[in-house]
Amino acid sequence: MTEDDAKAWVTDRFGPEATDRLAAFVDMVVAETPHQNLIAPSTIPTIWDRHVVDSLQLVALAGANTGAKRWLDIGTGGGFPGMVVALVREGPIDLVEPRRRRADFLQLCVARLGLGEQVRVHASKVENATADAAIISARAVASLQNLLRGAAHCATKETRWLLPRGRFDEEELAALNQHWRFMFHVEQSVTNPESSIVVLDTVSAR
């Protein structure tokens, strides 16, 4: 997917105004990256494909009637996927980022992009965050076991977990099944045919 293709993908699904908001955020990420490496510098020329579309594909997986419900994004880093999701949907979203400089950058973006009524930034580990989330996302953060253990207090059995994982690891999912009950399916990433998104539902500890 070229950068023009990626922008067209976004506009087709979320409209030109959302694309403009995302462009303003992308400019902020590109300007800040030399100062704290928000994304790999090598991915700047493909930021719309590699980071924006890669993040926004999660919105369609969140499920019907979830647009106004709370979304929790763990390990938001430079804003992916949490900040870009906030720029295309109306529901509240919590961004959890333990690294202070990155959390400060996210807070600056919230202020500049007018998201103060919608977005909360938690400069902490998810274990110390509080949220009652209908959707939880985490883009290649930690092991699934540690992720569920750390964020379980922010979820209910109705929470949907959206977890981009790179290559699908059947052994990791089997190990997870030893300690947790859940339903799952795996989606292929629209940006990388070798990457997968694990979707977990009805998660509960054994």
C-alpha cells in the first residue's frame, strides 16, 4: 500500500475531515520523533501505511454499537493506535503510556487537537490505571499472558481485546488457555500479510 493508497483508505472509511485531523497529528509525530524516537525513523516515509492504517484497521474490529463506549489503549507510545483511533471516533479513550516523555507528548497532542473532553492520558503502567473499558487494544505490547494479567482489572467479561501480534503464535495462545477462558479469532492485517490481529472475547481467569 503506497502512502497515497493509505490516505485514500482512511478517507474512504472515515471522511476527509478525519484525514485532515490525522494529518495534523502525523506532522506532530514526525516533528517530535528526532527528539525521542516515537517511531522508527525508517518508517517515517511510510507512516500512513505502517502506523496510521495499521492502527485504524482495529476500529472495524471493535464490534457493532461500540462507537460511544470506552476504549483503553495500552502502551500507546507515539500515539498508535490510541491517538489515531480517538481522531476518528467519538467515544472516550484512555491512553496508557508509562514513559513520561511520551505521555507528555500525548498530552500535548490532546491539547492541540482539541481532544481534552474525550481522551485521558495515564502516565503509568496499566496495572496502576483505572478504566471500565469495552475495548482494550495493545499493539505488540508484552506477552498475552502478562497483558491480560496486568489489564484484567480494567475489563469485564464483555470487553473485546484487539491485539496486533505480528506473526500468529499458536503456542502462545495455547499457553494463555491454561490460565484464561476466552473465545478468539484471528484477523490478517491489511497492511502486512504476515501480521495478525488476535481478537479475544468473553475473557475470564480460570
